[in-house]
Amino acid sequence: MSDSSRDTAEGAGWGSTRLGEYKRLMPPKAERISWLNPRTLWGARNGVLASWFGDPTGRTRSRWVAQRAAAGAPADKVIRRADPERFSFMVIGDTGEGDDPQYAVVPGFLRMSQDTRFAVVASDVIYPVGSADDYGTKFFRPYQDYPAPIYAIPGNHDWYEDLGAFMRVFCDDAPPLDPEPAPRPLTRAWLRSVLWHRPHANNGQHLDKARRLRADPIQQAVQPGPYWAVDSGPLRIIGIDTGLLGSLDAEQGAWLREVSRGPRPKILITGSPLYVDGEHHPCAIEGGGTVDDIVRDPEHHYVAAIGGDIHNYQRYPVDVDGRTIQYVVSGGGGAFMHATHTIPHVSVANVTEKDFRCYPLRGDSLAFYSRLYGRRLHLRRFFTLTEAEATAVIAERLGIPPTRVPGGAPRITFRTRLVAGLLGAGGRPDRTARFRLPVRKIYTQLFSPSSATYSPPFFKCFLRLDVTPEAVRLRCFAATGNLAQEIDPPVEDEVTIPLTRS
């Protein structure tokens, strides 16, 4: 087994001179998305409009679900597979940027997914607006050699064109929805409608050609809608659609309560993680209650909840009335990397730093961003921290031992501390001055989402879950873009989740 980032700097992808072979898979002119481009931001405006003028997602989703039901989709939205009691499946989140970070994941994903029965994309299949025109290079081409079905739940970006392309690809080429009646003029709904981004008239004209890349019958998967359940072996896997703003409509909430009943072990797949960045986000359901209320109910027998949306890996083993539920963030499948060094000292739901896991390691995240902004601001000598310096200053700020001990601890200087603070590095609550909190918020919300990079290490990841009647073995594998990690993807985290009640 190859070294991981917890073992060596080389295992993290630092210092490698051999680029992986993923570029051979890429189209000749791969799109590079910049989240600082005004055109990109304007095209992805629907989330902001929904938060200002009311969110129409629930109503639109209900219409999609009704259309699928009329076409013969199962009323309970359960996909019943004939998998054995022992099987494996993959989870990969936030994939579809169509550039180097996405394609760098593919060789390792294909290597580690051999013999798996299916895969699940957990949120944001296509960036920036879920367009049908983008599915060729951002879904069908990268995963053309994965020989099993791929299911998906939509993320907020898939909703930026009202989910039309997602439904066509994953739900039996669902036809477009009939237009809704025009809202009354000069109302909030009318203003939202006037400003709303919609697909252009010729959207998806190349989709049929793109489908040929995954045309083998064994690759086909048809979903009953944007949310669904899969019964596979001893497990029920439930995927929910959290729409534009990260919540559930009442209709989907009622369905979730229904399919969650019973003693069969369950794993939730969601586009909005329930624990992330050291905080609890239980996910509200319209009409009352939360998704996490349902997950925590002992009668429902959830053993894990895996969420996309945040572009890294995190795991929180939360004790719920004497049993452990694994709350996982897995959104590192292909988009830009969300920083982990901004995560403060973890103390949430009795999960401590000793229990918490993340990838990339906070020190690697800080070193990555110091180099990125050193280049962007033409201040390399000031901003750039070595991996060892970044690891040491993170350990100091959080009051924890370094995860990876470099050879000879470097001296932590005023510059090192200043750069860590400027880049939003987290700290201990008892040591974090109030004036630093806005710095972290500004950094994570403004600077991080614009931080695409096109040279390794990328710090991408994907999950493989191996299921038996007794347990699920969950492993997080790394993809750096370097050849060494492409040939032998390192395991960055591993946990065995019991399925039988104690």
C-alpha cells in the first residue's frame, strides 16, 4: 500500500516530478471555469435570486416527480437491485468542472472501482449551471470506462437550469416541463421570473451523441426522480435532493420519513452535509423537523450520512444514544478544493480533534493556498509556506500534535503566523480573537471558491464502500494528479461501520 498524506509529504503529492496520465483522457480544449468571471457568476445567479425572492425549487421538483410517476416510475421511488449480500459501490461528489481536477480523479477511480456494482454522484454533477451541453465532457467522457450504472443526486448547480438536463440524463430522458402560468406583474415572483436564468433554445443538441460514450446496457441506470432509494444486498441507500438552498420540501420530507422506516440498515446520500467544518447543519424540512431528526431516530437504523457540496473530505463519528453514526463530507470528486485549514478546533456533538478526520490535512491545505495566492498576488517569497511550516503553524494554532511529523520541526516565525492568519487558518475557540472570525468567514466565502488550480497536487478524493451483512468498510482514496497516486491511490481514511445492532 502506498504512503498517504498522513505518512509522508511525497504521499500527499508534494515534490513529484511525474504527472499522471489523466490528461490523455481530457478533451483537446478542456473548459476552465473561473468563479471570478462575471459571466459565470451571472449565469449561476438563480441561487441568489431564490434566497431574495423566494425559492421555487420545491414546486418545480414536485412537478418533475409527478411527471415521472405518470410515466410509470415506482410510487415509492425505490430501486430494487439484485445485488448479493456482499457487494461494493463507489461514491464521488461534486464532479463536473470538466478540467484537470476532475480528470485527475478518473484513473484512480477506475482502478479502485473494479468489481463494484454501481456508483453514486453525490451533488453537483455539472458545473457551472447544470447545462445539458456540458454532459459530454463532464460526465459521459470521464466515466465512459466505468462499466456499471451511475446514480446521482442533484446539487445546487444542477438546479440552475431547473434540473432539466439532470432529469434527461438520469431519469429516462424525461421531457421538459410545461411552463408555469406567468406570475402577477410587479410581485416578488414576477421579478424572480424576469431575472431567472433558463437554458438556451438549442440546449442539449449534442446530448444523444454524448450518450454513446456510456451506451453499454450494463452501464445504464434509470432513476425514479431526483430523490430515490436503492435496496442493494442488506443495505438501503437513500439519496435526497436539497435543491438550491439546502432544504427539503414537505412532499420529499414525508417520503423520506416513509422510506426510512424499518430495521434495514441505511446510508443517506445528501447534497448538504449534516456535519461540516466543525458545525452541525441538520437540514430543515418544510413544515417542521429536520433531516437529521430522521437520521438519528433509532427506529430508522441509519449508520452513516454522506454529503457532497463541500469540496474536500471530512468525517465526524457522532455518538447518538450509545450508537455511532458516521457523518461524512465527500465532495472532492473534481471541482476546486475547498480549504480544510479554515476548519477550527473541532468540538461538536462530542466529536473532538482526536476523532475527526479530514483530507487534505489542514497543513497541506494551508501550504496549497499559500502557494496559490503567492502566485496570484506575485508575492511568492512572502506568502509561500513549505508543507513543514504549514503543518507546524496549524498544530500551534489548533493546540494539537502535527498529523505528519516532518524531519526536524521548523521554526515558526512571525511571517508564518501572519500568512496563516491572512489565509483564514482556524484556531482554538479559547485563543481565537473576535476580530479574526470575520477574516475566516470572508476567506471561506469569497477567496476559496475562486481558487481553481491546474497543477498537482489537487487533493481530490472518492469513496469505496464494501458491504457485508455485518458491516460496511468505508475508505477514502486520494487523487493528486501525480502518477504515483494514480497507479496506487493511497487510503486517506478508513472506518468499519457495523450494520448489526449491538
